[in-house]
Amino acid sequence: MRIYCIMLSMEYLPDPVLEVQSEICKALSDPKRLAILHALREGELSVSELASVLGCHMPNVSQHLSVLRTAGLVSSRRDGNIAHYYLSEPKILDACDIIFEVVSSSHRARAAVIEVGGGGR
């Protein structure tokens, strides 16, 4: 499923577009789901491969994949009994990278304030 967002003006986005955007943001709100997206950056992986990479149980990975699939961010293909997951919207990694830059910049700014202020009193 491809999701297209067309901004009609800077002042107005229709509610259905905002609802889809909200669902995608909810899907990105869990650290394990973000880790899954980053793991899939290099290519498709099975649930067991993702579980190994992330260090968590396969049922937990499957639950997170279900959320990401519902949001339209991942898809799968079957090879016999094994489902291989891949990014259906690779551009989501651009959004994740931008958020990482914001977090890094914010962290550096807070660290500088603590350093200048004398150790976070």
C-alpha cells in the first residue's frame, strides 16, 4: 500500500490525511519497531532473523511487524513456510534519519547547557 500526502495549503490538511499520518507516527512510537525498520534497511529478513538481530522473542517481533504492516510500512513475501519482511515504504527511513538528527542535535545542546551550567545542578 502506498500512502501519498498532498498538502492543499500550508494551513489545511484534511482530517483523513492527518489520521493516516497519526497512525504512521503511532507505528513509529516504539523503540523495537524503529529497530525493525533500521534492521530492514539493508534488505529483507525473516521473523527469526529479526528476532536474532533485535535480541527478542519471535512472537514479540511478529506483533511489532503486524503494527508496521497495518501502517503500510512493511510488507512480506513467502518462501515456503518462511515470511521475509521488507520495507514497503523505504522513504520512512528518511523520516527516521531526520528524527535521529533532531534527537542528536537536541542531546548535544542539552549536554552543552549542562557543561556550561556546572554539571546539571
